[in-house]
Amino acid sequence: MLRPNDLCSAAYYGDVKKIQELLALEPVEDDAPLDPNFDPLAPPDDEAAKVEQDRQAKRDENTAELLRRLSKPGVLCCRKSPVQANKFGVFVRAVEVAGSNFMKQFVPSQKSAIMATPIIWAVLGREHAAITALVMKGANTEVKVETLDVSAEDICHVNHSHETLRVLREAKSEYSGMIAKAQQARTDRLAELVRREKLRVEAAAQSKAAEEQPPAPEPTEEG
């Protein structure tokens, strides 16, 4: 089989290198650290502020594009040649257990055209490295296969993929911690910028008041 060339197939077969390649975006530089020697009387650096705004806008743009790619459903494509490919959708089959008892299981099937997001395909393939890679990029693990109304965790439960469920939850927890830390850092930076602007305004007002204050009368000489 040829190497997967779409995100859903790369996720199912655990091709992390291909996943990273398909999710690659133009990197954005980190903002410069704030000068610890802040002088409220110094004029604001409007050019640096504009650059920082542009960087944040680019980060937001990248995040939106990543979410778009990660949330786009598709089918599994198995290519035997550049022109020959078999396509599989998500399907449900009955598996016999304990004699005449049956349990359902979610599997890829050529009989189905039901599409799913990359994280669903990674879970179906029990590809743990792919699951971690997708979640750490921001894959929504709560999204469901619409026709079947099941999420990634639902599939883990039904398919008895206990280790896969553990990896999925650990990746979610790690990603949540990373996002919370980044958001806190951003909040702290914005709060510091607001504080500095307030100090700058106060310093400017004090300087203006001092300039407008009438000079003290000169002492007079007495007889």
C-alpha cells in the first residue's frame, strides 16, 4: 500500500510524519519579552505594538486553519497505486461472543460511506502516537460521527479499546494544561501592558501639570 496522502488515512495508519506534514503552517515568532526597566515617561513603541498585534492575528489565523483541517470529515483511502484506491467509511458490525451473544463494534467498511474526522480514524486504528499528535494540535475529541452519533470516547468504550481510551484522555489532559498555561501567560502579559499604559498616562498628566504650574514668586528684599 502506498503512503497515505490524506489526513484521515494518515491518522488511521499512524503515519505521524504525514500528519505533521499535512498540518504544518507558517510559524509565528514569539513576542519579545517586556523590558523589565519600564520608564513611564518614555514614549510608547507604536511600531513594536503593531508587530505584536500582527503576530497575534497570525496566530489566531493559524489556529482557525488548524481547526478547519482537524474537523474536516473524510473516508479512509487505501491506495494500491496512484490510480487504484479502495475507500472505507465507518460502519457497525456484530461480533459473536459467548455462544449466541453478539456485541456491536465500529469498524472501517467498504459498504459504508459514513465519514469521520481524523481523530475518529486514529481511534479506530488504535494508533496512539497519531492520537497524541492530533490532540496536541487541537483536535476536538468531543465531535461525533454524525450518522452514528458516537464520539472518539464512545468508540473506545464500544470497541473495548481501553488502552486507546487512556492515551486519548492523557493527551486531552496534557493539551488542556498546555492551553491553560498559554492563556494565563497571555492574560498576564496583557494585564502588564494595561498597567504600564496606565502608569504612562499618569506620568504624562503629572508632567503636564508640573509644566503648567505657575512659577513661585521671587523673594523681595526688605529695607
